[in-house]
Amino acid sequence: MSSQLSFRKVTFLTLVAMILLAATAMNSPNDIQTCEVAISIADITAFPNTADNPIAISIDNPLDTLLGFQLWIQLDRSPDIVIFKTDSLTEYDTTYWKCNAYSGPICTDSVIVPSDSAWDFIYIDTFEVVRADFDTAGTLIAGWEYVNVNSLAGNGTELIITGIADLPGGSVTPGIAPQSGGTLVNILADALDVSDTVVNRTANLIVNTTFVDNLNIVISDLNWTIWQPVLLWDTTFWVCTDWLIDTTQDPPDTIDCVSWEQTSGPPWDSILIVADTLYYVLDTTKLCINHGSLEVLQSYVCGDANGDGTPGNILDLTFLVDRIFRGGPPSDPLEASDLNCDGDGGNILDLTTAVDFIFRGGDPVCSAAECSK
Ligand SMILES: [Ca+2]
Ligand SMILES: [Ca+2]
């Protein structure tokens, strides 16, 4: 990614303080507020062997306009039941150059110039990226100028989603005005052909909140940051092994220490407290994260309303009559009793399909002919 697409980096500060017997005031832990932006990944279910199941990522930004974001979303397990679909692509980055000085035929001094200027040569750089499927149709970022979903590992277990409302130059695209509950983007996941014997059928979708470089939210107040520096304090004890002594005094007076040695504890002459800003943590008063999940359901046979493994016979008909007219239980899953494939399981139309097939020579349940009606 070129530099103009990068988010501003948080300056890494290092503070070193040498103090004797210092008393340190830490931040109060009591300043808890309601988070200013919330990101929520949906909890969804999908049947085995189904592709492109949409997983909505929604956002609440009640106070500020959202201008850009970067989220790193990871599965909490190997890609054994769910994967993000990825493709490896070759990308090309073309730059245009103007030569300022030649030594014979060789250019010895050149600068990058705009593509529509009088350039002397082109440099094309190629690099491999791993892309993932995503869907912005109908979402809050549908018109954004830059949306990209890459995978660092490339094995379908994680995605980095980057969105920037407005790139430099050209028309101005506004960000997401304050709102609640809108869909930011839909990522797409495939449920694999998971056997019904697999017990743990849920993959959690975790927003990685560990790395500053891969989790960013940019709002209209550009001073706002979701990261808080964490100070680590390291205390060591020292004894003086060589004093500078003023012998003109009576008794002689110790002026200063010229040589120190570290000790594990008392007696000591000085304490050294070193404070280093070593890492950043998410400021949960600014950004709230609700992780999501995808559960792979048990497989089923379409038309097998009673779940005995055989679709479309008299037992399924009896099950549907019981369900519709006598308050019997629904089929499990409900999709198994969608005999006419209209997306609604276990109703009078499905019963009619069963009656037609069993008693009147109609189309088989869940057949192409029945499902196309
Ligand atoms: Ca059956
Ligand atoms: Ca139906």
C-alpha cells in the first residue's frame, strides 16, 4: 500500500526518568465512559458446504463522522469448518519519472512526476497480494473511494479490512455521519463440508485488538485515538561503592558517589525508576468491540420433514399435517420441510407439494421442477 493510504502512525514515545525516592501519580482507573464508537460482528449460522455466507459488521458512531477504518478479523481456529475465500493476485504499481541529468545514455538524476506530465520513463513494480471476497452493496461504505480486504496469512483464517471514504484529489466523498446500527461491510465466508459427527461447530470471529498497525478508526476529530500508551515501570536498587569525600571538613563529608553497584534490596543508597512506553492498549472508552461467530449447522435432507433420512414420503406428509393443524413441532432444521423451495419451511404450500407428489403424480419434493415454481 502506498504511503498516502497509510493511517497516521501513533508516535512511539520513550520516557526515561531517573529519580530518587519518587512518588508516582498514575491515571485514575475510575474515568469509565460509554464508548464513542462500537464495532459489532454478527453471529450467524450456515449449513455445511455453503459458499459466500454474508457476515455483517455493523457500527455505532453516535457522536462523530467516521472517515476511515482498518480492522483485522481472525478466526479462532484453523480453517477446518469455515474459511474466508482468498485469491492471490499480482498487483502493479506504475510510477512516472523525469530525468534531470544524463551521463551519456544513463540517467543519473531523476524524480517522480505526475502521469499526465512530460515523463521520460516508467517504472512498473509488481507484488503479490492475497485478496478476499467482500460485499459493500447497501452498506454505509458503498460509495467509499477505497475499500480493500487483504489476508496477511493467505490461508483463509484472517482478513484485514481497510476503508477510506475520501482519497486525496478528485471529488469529495463524505464519511459516515453519526448513526447507530448501520452495516459497515459484509465479509463472506464459506462453511466447509463439516460432518454431522463434528461436535464443536462454531468458529469465533475475533477483532484483533493487539496491534496498533492493524486496528484503526479515523473520525472527523483527527486528534481522537483509540490507543492508550501503557507505561511499564522498572525499579532497581543501587549502593554506592566509591564516594567522593571532602576531607577538608571535620568530620570528612561525602560529596557525591562516583561508582554504583546494583543490589537486590536493602540496604541501598538510591532507587532508579525507569518508565518506558512499551506498548499500546485499546481505549475501551473510545472503541467497543463485539466479536462475532459462525456456527456450522447439522446437515439435512431437503424434503425430509420428519428427519428420518428419507424425503417426501407419507411419514413426512403426516409430520406436516401434525405441524400445521395440530400444533406439532417444526422440523429440525426448518429448511428440511421446505418441500417447494420457496424459502419458507413447513407451511400449507409444502403440504400441498407433498400431497401432489404422493397421491397425484406431481413433481418430487425439492426437485428442480418444484423449486422453480
Ligand atoms: Ca422423512
Ligand atoms: Ca416452502
